[in-house]
Amino acid sequence: MPQFNFYSAIEQIGAEPWNSLRRDDYPFISYEFLHALEHSGSVTAQTGWQPCHLVVTEAEQIHAAMPLYLKSHSYGEYVFDWSWADAYQRNGLEYYPKLLTAIPFTPCYGPRLMFHASCNSDQQHALTRQILAAIQQLASQYKASGWHGLFLEDSLLDKASHPELHYRLGTQYHWFNRNYQSFDSFLETFSSRKRKNLRKERNKITEHNIQHRFITGAQLTDEMLSQFYQFYQITYLKRGRNGYLKEAFFHQLRDTLTGQIIICFAYDMNYSDTEAVAGALFLRDQQTLYGRYWGALAEYDSLHFETCYYQGIEYCIQHQLQRFDPGAQGEHKIQRGFEPIETWSAHWLAHPGFHQAVERFTEEEEQMLRQEMNYLRQRLPFRQTE
């Protein structure tokens, strides 16, 4: 019989057992990424993210694992359920704690439930049902309001097999590499007016005499990481709060995911070719570039678009990556060639009445989002949409 064990720190599981279940080099589910979050103090019970990672074993063989957290708030998730929490409060009920399967502070879809390579499809479906039952038992133990799985791309999305879950549609804007040979060849797919607008934005960077440089993990010095951390904090301070992540997190990523972390620094050559004025941090795998964090010391017209989007597109073309996920939200990405895509989350609430209310909410929300996505597709800059 399989054993379902929950761990309060990923280091209790260990790198080799956890990573043995990974099917590719998607960085966010890796032991290294999740451990950096915990070891740096960014993800702890004190910050509202109590790890309780699930590992399934049988006869001392690990069969499955998934990241799991007991949350005391809804910050850092990017699938917004504040209105659900408010509804609970208005009815004299506690919404927190709740159980969450997600990558903290990371709205990038991907695997959330990993299986051993020996598990066939039928075994995976059976184990998934058992895992959900074990999570419901854990929710009862902690008096949690329910469980939520965010940005899913695995067996948890099998709607027919999990009628007890409600699925929530979201949308993001991703760039896809259609065998472009250069940025100009990408621009050739635009209508003439949209192409002219984008080139005008890029020309502003040239006029400012700003240069960009990509620095990969092995070349990132401690001073560079500290400089980037200053940029990161500036972005959050503009919103009236400190960033979620500790500086030690970035240093640990540099040391443990060396081949997958990249920072694009921007230099104002009018003043210095060694002191950056802005920077954007990316992670990558064999197929995809992920834009994660950004910040700037000063405001420059179009600098954000250039550093976070256009430089990323050029990187993907140069390195033959197939997709660029620049981060959550932002309809302004549409006119720059980022296409609307579906993202999905799954939800189970222990309270029957609220579980039914969420079902109605997600169904109505999906209808509105699909209408919006159809409208946004018509605004894409490509010639064939005219």
C-alpha cells in the first residue's frame, strides 16, 4: 500500500529523491529552486508559507511528489481569491489556513505533481485520486478551508477524473518562436503600422545611449546580484511594500541553477559602462525563457519594454528557444506580439455551500474570459489578423 508522507521542509526529502521524479529541466519544480526559497527564509511559516510537501512511497520506493504549502494569506499566488476570503469572513467563517500546491511567487504553468518513470498512465490517475483524498484528510487535520492547485499542467487537470474539483481559467501572454532568424524577421510578420510603432520604441533606447548585456549564472558576481536585488526591491517599494524574496535566494540560485539563471543588465553609456541602471532576471530551460523580476534606478522611456520583452525575444531567437513566458498579466504585451494563452487552476473547498458558489463563479468567469481572449486575439499585431 502506498504511504502518503508530508514534510515541513524540502531538505527533509533530499535533492536526489525529489529530482529523480523530474521529467525535464523545467526549473521551478526542481529541488534547487524550492530549497533556495526555503533556505533563504523567503518561504517559511513566518512568511505565511508553511511547507508540507507530499511524497508518496511504497516498499521504500518513491512514486510521486508534489509541493504543498499551508497558507495564512493569499499573497504571492497570482490566482486571486481575495473575494472568496472576504465572502468567508462575511459569513463568520475562516478562509485561512488553506492548502496550496503552487510554486511560490511564480505564475509559470508547469508540472506540479511528479511521478516516477515506472508509473504508467493508469497508475498515475489512481495515485492522483489517492493524493487528493490524502490532501482532503490533511485539510481536515489543519482545519484548512480547502486546497488549491495553481498553474497546472499535469494529471491534476484531468477534469473527467476529478469531478470534486472546480477548474478556473486564467490568461497570460506568451511569445512563440516560429523559426525566426532575427528580430527583424519577427517584425516582418507585423502590420506596417504596428511594426513602425515597435521600432520607434526600440529606437528610443538607442537615443538614450543605453546598452544591454546578458550575464549568465557562472559570470554573475556577488556585486552584480546585490545590484540586481536593489532593482528588485525598488519595483516593490513603488507598490508600497518590500519584495517577497530575500537576497540570499538569488545568490543560492546562482550557485545551484547556474546554467539556468540569466540577468539582462541595462547600462546608460552616457554615465557608466559598468554601473547598470536597470536589470531583468530570467530563468530558462531547453524550450522556454521565463521572465521573472525587474527593476530600474531611473525612468527611461521604453526601457521596461526593451529590457523585459524585446531583449528576451532576441535571446530566444538567438538560442532557438520555442517560447517566452514574460510573467503574469499585462494586456500591453498583445501589441508587442505576445499571444493570449490559457492557464488553469484547480480548487476544492471543504464547505459544501461555498464549494457550489465557487463552481458558479468559475463558470461565469470562464465565459467572460473567453470573450476577452477572443477580443485580444483580434488585436494581435500580425498581418494575418488584419
